[in-house]
Amino acid sequence: MSRKTFCVGLAISASTLVWGQTADKSLTFDVATVKPAAPPTPDAQGRIFMMAPSGGPGSKDPGRIHYPYMSLKNALMTAYDVKNFQISGPAWLDTERFEITATMPPTTTKEQFQIMLQNLLAERFKVAAHRETRELPVYSLTLAKGGPKTKESAAAAPPQDNSEAPPPPPLPSRPTIGPDGFPTLPQLAGRPGIFNIMMPGRARLIARQQTMEDLAGRLTGLLNRPVTDETGLKAKYDFTLTFSLEGLSNGMGPMGMMPPPPPGGGGAGPLASQPETETPQDLFGAVQAQLGVRPEAKKAPVETIVIDHAEKTPTEN
């Protein structure tokens, strides 16, 4: 049975300053455990549902983090607040997975938390690194011929007192799959943000009340390269972008739209009746055809973190 996964060098200058060299070494977690993560187990339909990282400053659980299946590269990205393309190191940083759990005072700030995580990675993985500015491929988001094809968002409604409003309806345990092969999610109607839906081989972004700068930020993650907005468009827009995942090295990242199976795992999976649909365009073609903008390739200096040393096996807790 096949497994399916659903989850709703050219240096210009360098610095020998080691990351964390001036950080407060006394900032540490109250308690922390780090261990290799157990491989995910597929359910009866061969599906693998990944638990997303949770907790930390600004979340509903500010005094605790739980990263159940995190690569060391992702942990470094969190600790130093950088993107995937800004980490340079051995290939295993992406492939080895770890479970990290830690507690801290609920009043810990984001900056303090990041230093705590930097210190934890240095202690348990013996991470040593330095920064370099490198000339890397980047993209500029520009207007395509014919101009934008996005719809400007309607004026946002004034804020209301929702203290007595009923909670929004939950996502259905088994979403209905539409004729285009994607789940229909009416719960997203009118909600501002960019929502990701990933299906086998294809993906969709549903955007409400979003700017071109917001789109550039999302494309940065998809293309694993910096994307800047040079369209000159300043309004907020509503749009839907559907594209193929072919050629995207890092896929869509953590998703979260596909719910876990019901207790017992019985019955047909949520994609059992997925219709056969035409393969969508790749991301570059889809952005131009559907939104009227295009990422233009160029090169620019980008600050990176070069990992000089890291150990695969973390020290004991």
C-alpha cells in the first residue's frame, strides 16, 4: 500500500562572530528534553498525519513548547528567526528528526525564547556557526503583461464586540471534495489571511485581505528564495492560486487543513472519492496566469548562517 502524507556559494564578506557569542548564556529553559523522534506511523489507509509544533511566546501555551518531529534546520530557523535558504550546513540538518519539549516562564518574550533555544541547541547538539553574506538567487515580484488579475478586497467591517458570539463551526472530520479535487471549506469565507491546502501533487492558496507583500512573503517559503514585492500595488486583495507542487523542493511546509482521521481509523479516508482532475500549472506559470504578476529572477546579497559544527546525536537530557 502506498503511503500518502497530508498536512492540513559565493561569499562577498564573512564574519567570524559566532552566533550566540554575545547572547546571555544564563537564559535557559526551566526543563528541556531532546531526543530522536519516532518515525510516523501510517493509519489503515496508508495516510500519515504530522503533528505541528506548538506552544511558545504569543501562543495559547506560552510556557511550554512541543516540537514532535522537527529537523535541526527548522529548530535553527526558529532560534535565529531566519528562513530555510539562510541556513548552510550538512544535508542531515534537513533529514534527521527530533522531538523537543521545553518549559519556561509564561512571561518569556520572543527574543528571550530564541536565546534559550540557541543555548539549548549549542548545549545538546554542540552547534557552532558563523554568519556570512552571500550572493544568492532571489526573485522580484513584478507586474506581468496585462496587469494584475486579482480582486481588491471589500472594505473591512468595523470591529465588533464578539464576547457573546458563538464560536465558529469546526472543520468537518471528512471534508467534501469538490469537482476540482480540493476540499470545500466554507468556514474560510470572509476570514482574513492566506490559507494553505495541499493535496497529492497540487496545492492551493486562498487569500483574503492580503497585500502583494503578503504574497511575496508566502512565495519566499514556497520557492525557498527571497521574494520582494516590486509591483507597486498597495491595496489588499482576495485571490485563489492553484498550482502544481512539481519542482518545489520544500513543498508547502506545515499545513493544517486536512484533519486527522476519526477514532478507530475505520471507513474511507477523506480523499477516497477524489476526482481525476487536470494537473495545474507550475507555481511560476500559475502566478502569472491567475494573478497577473510574476517572480523575476536576479541575484542579491543575503545574510546566511553557516553551520561549522553540529552533532547528529543530542547529548542526554
